[in-house]
Amino acid sequence: MAEEVILRFDEVSFEYLHKKPILDEASFSMRKGAKITLMGQNGAGKSTIFNLIKGDIKPKDGKISINKDATIGTAQQVIDRADFTLTIEEYFSKAFEIVPANIKSKISKSMEAVNFNIPTDRKVGDLSGGQQARLLLSFALIQGPDILLLDEPTNNLDKAGIDHLIEFLIMYDKTVIVISHDADFLNCFTEGVIYLDVFTHKVETYVGDYYSVVEEINNRVEREKMKNARLEKIIKDRKEKVNFFAQKGGKMRKLAKKMKDETEEMEDNKVDVRREDRTIRNFSIPAQDITGEIVKIKSIKIIHNHEPVIKEVDKVLRKRSRMLIEGPNGIGKSTLLRSLVSKKNEGAEILDGVRVGYYSQDFSTLNFDDNVFDSLREVADGIDDPEIRSIAAGFLITGDLLGHRVSDLSEGQKGLLSFARLVLMRPGLLILDEPTNHINFRHIPVIAEAVNNYEGAMILVSHMPEFVSEIKVDEYIDLGKV
């Protein structure tokens, strides 16, 4: 018996602006219980696919078929800031048109599924990034959806959280579609990939685990490049002969015409080699020229059994010091960083006159109502507009993007904007809270090199071992052990 198809795209085309297509005749199907990755360059249309499945937007052409009565649950990348004032119970209630009588039981089960244990009268805005990530997953699960859509679900999760999520997804018997830049995470459960090409706007489907598919795509690209290289050599040789014969006249001119037609056909037969994401340019974060004890930390506040506890420490950071703060989700890592930036931590002191470059995991340092160029200019003291544009271009922020509002950017673009601001700011102290969240994996080695070469003092929180291993850390605070 054939496996039942739960979702089908049949030659679906979509564009946000006239003559700026996102999808061109996309066709694929998905069986019940499949675990599929959506893969593609930034802007290729991965989030658009999700919005089409949910029915938030309609295709320009083609048809989307979803099994009758199939329910859809979505775990977004981030929680809407308008929901920060809600309690956890109020937030979950938004999942239902009519709040069920057993809402507390449903909340308990969905939170248990993602290893999330916290009082439901807590405000959403008081949760750590990792706790918010678990809340987003729980919200998606509370309705028991037939199709589960996960958008960067590992962002902000610690290792225990990621391991628990992998275990849950392997055991989950319904359909799951995932967008993620975490290759190891994807390889644990993916059985197929839908690949979106940002240049052709076409969709390709592959069967196999994530690493096998990536290798298959890379091998295909190499074959396409080799074929094109052979054709280029023949075409160059032919063009030289065409020019030579065309000057001879008579039968030779006719031969030249025949060879020219054949050469044009060869050029038409060249393969349109897949062009992957452009990687951001190598960059450096200039450090403010400052000496002495840049940061002194004598005590920190951690969260133990949902209550704050003060712990004594003794840490001093000078120029070129790099400190990593570790600990499980919800223990207070981001709260510690925010208290340092706001200078509200009585147990810590930042040297007067130090410029603090703060990369916030929720992009709270960005004014979402600003346009992108104004956001850059705000921190670019003494740097002229052409230089600002040049630095922005290095982070793939070019052209009309500079005129967009910050709120219109994707999460990945907000991350790159934040790094561009750090370059312009020239800080004496760099505070990085999960700086690889939402960032395309191709950019991460470039960012790691820039962070490692930074000459000022630095404090880092990151749950990405591959990134941390590239940074020469010399100071540690493990909040779970102080």
C-alpha cells in the first residue's frame, strides 16, 4: 500500500513584488510522518514555504494540497515582543480559538515534551533565550499538529535541550519540516531535503540524511563546473577559428557561419551552475585604545530553583582577555550580560570611558523602527557615509536593503547588521550573547576569525561548540558550578 501524502505543492509560484519571484513552479510532495529539511540560501524562500503551508499567504499560480482536517503547528524563530507581558499560561491560551477547560494539563504535557519546567505564572519577557526557545516549541506542540513546522528550533538551546529535542523528533510520529543551520542537529533525524535555489527560484528534492544530501549537491556542482570548463575551452577554440575563417571569404565564410551557430548552441548548453550564498567578507572589529582593568566582576546573580542567588567570584578582564560564560538555559547568563551593559550589576564594574559593543541575542540593541542605514550611522562616530556603505556591503547589506526598516530584515540579516554596527562602534569591551544564532553557517568561520582577532576585552555566551572552539578563551565562569 502506497504511503499517504499529507502535503503537496503542484507548480506553485509566488512573488512578493511584481516581477521579483520567490518560487517558480515549485513541485514536491510529503508523506505522513516524514522528517524533512528545507535547505537553501538566505532569501531563497524557506519562510515563504512555511507561510504558504499555513495559508498566511496565497500562491500566485499553482496549487497547494493539504490533507483534509490536517492540523499545522509552527514554532517561530522568536517570540513577538508584544507577548512579553503575558504569563506563560496566557501565552499558551493564544493557541486556541476557544480555550479548553483542561488547558493546564495540556500546557504541562507540551512543556514536558521539550523538557521545560517553569511556573506558568511567569512573564514571557522574563524568560531566558533558551527558555523562550522551549516555549516556542511547546506552543507548537500543544495542539498535537499533524504537520509540525520548526524554524531554527535549536537557537539558544543548550546541549541538553538540543539532545532532548532530537530524541523527541525521532519519536514523533507525525510530519516535521525543519529550517535550521545546525548541520549536526539536522543529520540526526532528517530523511530528505527540499532544496530552494535563490537564483533560479526552483525547488529540488533529495532523499537521504542531511550530510549525504549536502555531499550529493556539492558533487553535482563540481560535475557542472567541470562540464562548463570543458565547454569553455571548446568554445574559445571555436571562436578563434570562426574569426580566422570569416576573414577568408567564399566557402570558408560559410564554414565560419556554421561553426558560429554550433558555438552559440554550445553556449546555450552550458549548465547553469548552482551559485551558493555569497559569504560575508573577512572583517575586523577595531578595538578602542584603552588600558587597565576594563572589567572587574566580584559577584554574580544566578537563578536556582527559579529564585535569584548571589555568588562571589573574582574575575578581571584587561585588553585581549576573552571570557566564556557557561551554564544551562535559565540560569542567568543573558541576565548577567544585560546587567553589565546597563551597569546595574553592583558586583561588577566597567572602567569609565569604555565603549561597550553589545550583541544581544534578541537584537534589543536595534531600534526596529529605524531604517538600516540610520541604524548604522547611529554608531558610526566620525565615519563618513561612503565608508558606512562599504562596511555594510561586506555584510551583504547593500542597495535597497539600506532603506528598509530594521523590522523588515530577516533574523539572519539583523545578526549581520549587528556585526556591522560593532565594526563601526570600535568598542573597548565586546559582549556577545549567542552571536551565531540565525547566522548562515558559511559566515560563521569568518565571524569566528574576526572575534578571535579582536584586541579588546571580550565576554562571550554561546551554545555552539564549533564556534567556541575557534576562540582562544582564557577566562571561564560556569554559572552552574559557582
